[in-house]
Amino acid sequence: MRRILLTTLAAMLVLGAASGCAKKSENHDETAMTEESGHGAHGGHEDSHGDEEAGVQTKAGWTFSSTAPAAGSKTGITIQVTDEAGKPVTKFDINHEKEMHLIVVSKDLSTFNHIHPEHKGDGKFEVSTVFPSAGEYKLIADYMPAGGGAVSQSSWVTIAGDDAKEAAIEPDRTLTKTVDGVTATLSFGHLMADMELDLKFQLTDAKTKQPITDLEPYLGAVGHVVILSADTEQYLHVHPVDEKAQGPEAAFKTTFPKSGLYKIWGQFQRGGQTFVVPFTVNVP
């Protein structure tokens, strides 16, 4: 009888340890950027990503100039960055010529904007923008508190106006597009989730068919790439391998966190004009 009790106790201890390991593994595999509900004009939320390793914890509070932001009208956006104690973060490192980058994307990923709020002091950033149509938009703020790592924080806002149908998010049949007189072809070393890969844009002049070699620095680099999954849960802001390149190739390295549909926006500058080339891909 004693041997049976000892055997049972040992089995229970093993099961308890296994359960604890499973919970620890689940926490480790959580998506870096988590979402909370934050819909409505003042329904902002905070979620941070990327600053934990540096030991600097920050959060962002979002407010808008109107209680009901409307499509086609200028909307003011205020982002207040604070530390764990709720005190304003006063100093930020410059990241590609700016203290903050703000990505604005519609829920169906059809609208994209990359703007730069101005730091008014004491961790308060302000910017105005026009939302082109009604619906839900995700706002993603990138910044680096002084001495800390890169941080991404996001919020949702609902824009009032005539009901607009959401466009279906579907992969492009071809990875060649012409935008603002530039023909861009996107290629990958090997497209697969959870693996670092090369992401390359080949750029040619749409009229002359000649390779482009006169790209200008955009925010201090040959270009920038923003990537968002179809469910908006996975966000990547990618910088080039060779920042001083001028074309015809602009090369990047990135890792898609998991399989699924992703939209990719390549941002470049030529002749003083910025142009954006979007592609939607299905990552195995």
C-alpha cells in the first residue's frame, strides 16, 4: 500500500511539472504586439513592444481633436508617452531622422500613410492628418526612448462618414507594379514563415525601361518597408541592408512571424517625390 501511494505521488509531481512547463512555453510564444479593444474617437489603448530587453517600459495614450473624427476632414492626433509610473518620457533617440514614425492603415489595408508627429515636449507628440474614407483605422507609433530599444505601440480609431465597403485582402497574382512612373518587381530569397529571408525591389523607369540609379535618400535611407498581416496582428518596419544604395536594387532582410496573408509597402524617393509600392503576398 505504501509503495502504491509513493508511486501515485511521484506521478502527480511529474504531471504538475509538465503543466508548469506548458504554461511557460505558451507565454513565450505569445505575439509580441498584442491587441486590446480601443475603438471610438477617444478609445485609445496602450500596448508596447521592443523595449523590455533594454529595461525601459513605456506606454502611449491616444487622443483625437474630435469626439467623432470624420472622413475627409483634418483630424488632430495626440500621443502621450509615459513611463511605468505614469510620468512623461522627455527624451527620445532619433530613428531615421525622426523621433516618432506614425503608420496609419485602414482595417482592409487599402489605405496607407506614413507621417511624423512633432514632439512638443514632455513626451507629447502631435500631428494632423486626413482619413480618406469612413471605417476603422489602425495607428502604429514607432519611437525609441533615450537609452532604450525600439518601441511600437498601437491604437484603433473609428472614422465617421458614408459607409464604405471593405476591400477583400487577396494576394497579388504578379509581383510587378508600376507606380508614379516607376516599375517595381518584388522578389524573395525563399518565402517562408519564421525564417529570415531576403526581400528585394528591382526598380526601372517605366518610360525608358532603364534601371533606376538615382533614388534619393528617404528618411536617411534608400527606402523603408512596412509589413502588416491581414489581421493587423503582425507588424514589421524594415530598413534596408545598404542604406546608401541608389538603385536599381533595394534590398531588405526580414522574418515573417507566421504563415498567412501580408501586405508590404515599399517606400522610396526620386526627383524629390516619395512613392509607395504595395504588394500583398501569401506566406507559406
